[in-house]
Amino acid sequence: MDDIFLVKQAQNGNSQAFRLLVLRYQKPLFKFLNGFRLPSGRVEEIAQDTLFKAYQNLASYDQGKGASFATWLFVIAKHLALNELDRSEYRHSTVEMDQAMDLECPAPSAQEILVKEQTRQRVHDALRQVAEPFRSALLLSTIEELKLAEIAEIEQCSLGTVKSRIFRGKQLLAELLTKSFEADP
């Protein structure tokens, strides 16, 4: 079943149709929100808030306005995440790291684990330092693997601007990572 069918069913009061939309978009929402580097507990809450707001405002969603349901949902998530980041308690705090690690070999050495974790930490730290319009476009293109047109809808800007933001975001991330690795012998 496609999104439009499920949305129309949910708009007509079919809660199971909305449940299917939740199941479809739950993981992509978590992946997207994790890119904002919020504490994991807040990511869950913001994902839930996103789905709740979508449910509350489902009657106002109109596919005829050009935005897909996914785009509409990610715009809600983005605004909630940015509002959370604007709160002073997160501006200068260190964000907790995810505990799960994908280990390629069953028994890596302590040195390998340390190097991998340090590299991962540097990437996350550098990503947090990339300015918002660039970071958001970069996350949507690399983590969510959305098409440029979908990113333009979410970001509410032109296709050219999206391309520029992704390019500049990659440049900024590379510069930050280069500085990070040069600073540590």
C-alpha cells in the first residue's frame, strides 16, 4: 500500500492505516534524528512527538500541495529537532555517544577498539560543528539517501541551494576532520 492510500484511510478515521505509516517511517525518523546528535532518550521523544503531531495534523496534510507524506513528516521532525537544539541546555553540552558498535572481527584488540571509537567520536564532533543548513542537507542526502528534490522540499529551498549546501557541508566536514586528525599525532 502506498502512502497516499494509507494517509487517506487514516484521515477517514482508520487508525490501523496510520499505524502502518508509523511502522514504515519509524526507523528512518530515528536515523534522521540521530544525525542531530541529540541524547538518545530525546531522539525517541522527538520521534514520538513527530508522529503525534503528524497524527494530530493529518487532516491538514494535502498531497496536492506537492509534498509527499515522507517529506511532510521529515519537516515536522526537523523543526522539532532544531527547537530542541535551540534549548540552552544542549548548546554547549557534550552529546552522549551511541554504545552500539559494529565490530568487523569477533575479538578486536583494545587498540583497534580505541582507534575506531576515537575516529567515530571525531566524525560526530565534526558533524555537530557543521552549520545547520549544511548539516541538515548532508544528513538527508547521506544518511537518509533522499533524492535532491525531496531534500529541497524538506529544506524549503531550491534544488541548486540543496546541491550547494551538500557540497559545502562535505567541504566543512572534511576541513574539520582534517584539523582534528592533524591536531592529534
